[in-house]
Amino acid sequence: MSLSRAVSSRAPSTRPLVVSSDEELVDDLLRLLAAAGAEAELATGGPALRRAHRNAPLVLVGADALGGAALRSLPRRPGVVVVTAGELPAAEWASAVELGAERVAVLPDDESWLLARSSAAVRSPVERGWLVAVGGSCGGAGASTVATAVALAAAPGVLLVDGDPWGGGLDLLLGAERADGLRWPDLTGLRGRVAGDALLAALPEVRGVHVLASSREAPGPVPDEALSAVIEAARSVGCPVVVDVSRVGPPEGAAALADADLAVLVVPGRLRAATAARLLVDQHGSPWSAAHLVVGRVPGGLGREEVAHVVGRPVVAVLPHDRSAVPRSERGEPPAVAARSPLGGVARRILTEVRAGAAQRAGAGVR
């Protein structure tokens, strides 16, 4: 086998690099990459290795190549996976760590993971989905309803995530409590990279909204690692995400708030609720410090400007009292988000804000 072999005429920047002289392992990797819709470039030294290592979307390094001087001389880069047909000895593990490998994939056990990782690496670039986190300054503020309305207004192709394990399940607000699909107890063990398309296909879907709800039978905390994995999986395939973090205390929702394009705090127009919101915003290191407010109108209560003054944050929308909201919820009907409905108007103002912010960040080259 030659030291350098191009397996296709496609531009190198779209082709994963395979670094190995183990013919059996190379054949396995070429077969796996073909299943992922990718064509590989094979190189073990010289200018071909340096060029491909710099440009490839993914680098698969066979265990046999770990000790090679040519590979060790290259700069570290992301997207390197060491592949082996058996457990690595300690010395080769050390070489993999020195190389900066994100994972050691052992075949055949890790074949499905490697297939998903390869597919993601060569997928045509998509615009990253935005993330909105919605919380309430106090219990009963209506954050879950606002989050659900935003998701419905953004549909189709949006993910609504329940970040409150003790809230009874967001699927109830969508009338999806009997819909087939995974819920939080099934996914709390997720960590790291997850295939977004597979995740979305496994969740209940109602009116164009994929929903990951908490359980009424076995409620429990949602680990930050699992929440981050779900959010990143959806956003990486271009799916916008709305997370309901109705209970603002840690740990639920911390990961979503830290990475949100827009954090929305729903504040009823009462002095105590506005004061509670101010405490959240002013707390040292608070993820709510940059939140925008939705003010819930209360008869005889504080107005928009008064709440903004107390909390010290801008108001993105005012939510008028909606007499139909509670009866619809009790009948298992999703919130009304028609253009002239109270919730529809609020949801569209939030969407305008987050899309404008996302466009501005994209124009500035901020991810």
C-alpha cells in the first residue's frame, strides 16, 4: 500500500483523513465512511499528510500510527479520533492524549458512534439553531405558557425542552401527554455529542413542535450534561430550541441559560414579583443578568415602565390577561398563537428579538 492514496477526487476539505497502514482497519474505516456518505483521503506521511491534516473535517488515526514521527510533528487540532480494533495499551493511550484525540473508538463496539460522528463531520453546513430560555420570577408567572407559545409560533421544526422536572410535564400544555416518544427519564444519561436528527425523530411531535417533557411518573433532576447534550444536538442540525426553566434555582436550566441567545424572564406586574426578578438579575454571576422581560399585566398592578424600573432590565413584551388561556390548558389544547392573540403577539416579539440578535452575531462572526 502506498504512503498516500486519494480515494476520491472531491475537494480535500470535505473528505475525512484516515491515517493508518493497517489494511484491515483501513478497509473497515472506508466501509464505515462510505455508509456515512463520505469519501476518505488516506495519508501516512509527507506533504499529503500535512495538507489533509490541516483541511479535513475529521481525522481518524489508526492505533498503528500513533507512534509515527510524522503524526507527532503535526500541530494539535480538533476533530481527531483514534480508532483501534482492541483495547489500547497504556503507552498508546498516552500517545492518543498527547495527540489531542477527542475519543478512542474501539471497533466494532463503537461503530455506531463513529458512523454518527463521521456523518456529522461531512454534513453540509447548516445555520445553527438559536436558543431561547424562558423562566419566571415567581411561581405561577406563566413562563411555561410563554415558552410553549414561542415554540408554537416558531414551528415547524423547533424543539421545546422541559427544564423543570417538577412542573408536571410540558407535553400537557401541548395536549401531547399520550403521544409516543422519549421523555426526560429516558435521556438523563446523555453526555457529549448526540446525533440531532435521531434525537428529534425519537421525541413526541405536535403541531410541528418536538417536545422533550419531564415525567409525571418518575420526576427527577435533569443533569446539566444531559440538558447541554440535547440542546447542542438540536442546534447543530439547525433546529431552534426553546427551554422552559420555570424554576430558576440551580441546577435545572443552568446550562441553557449560560448559552442562550435570549433569556426571557416572565414577571407579573406585582411589586413582590418585580423585586424577586431584581434579586435574580442582580445576583453575582447570575445567568439572568442580561435577561429581557415579559411583563404579565395584573389589574391594579405595576405597568411596563414600573417593572422595567424595579428590575433594571428592558421589557420585550407585555402579556395582557387572556381569559381563554386557562380553559384551553385545562382542555389539553395548546396556547393560541394566532397573530392577534395575546400570546401570539408576545411570542412574535420574542422571536423578532432573538432572530435579530442571532443575525447580528452571525454578521459579526460570533458563534
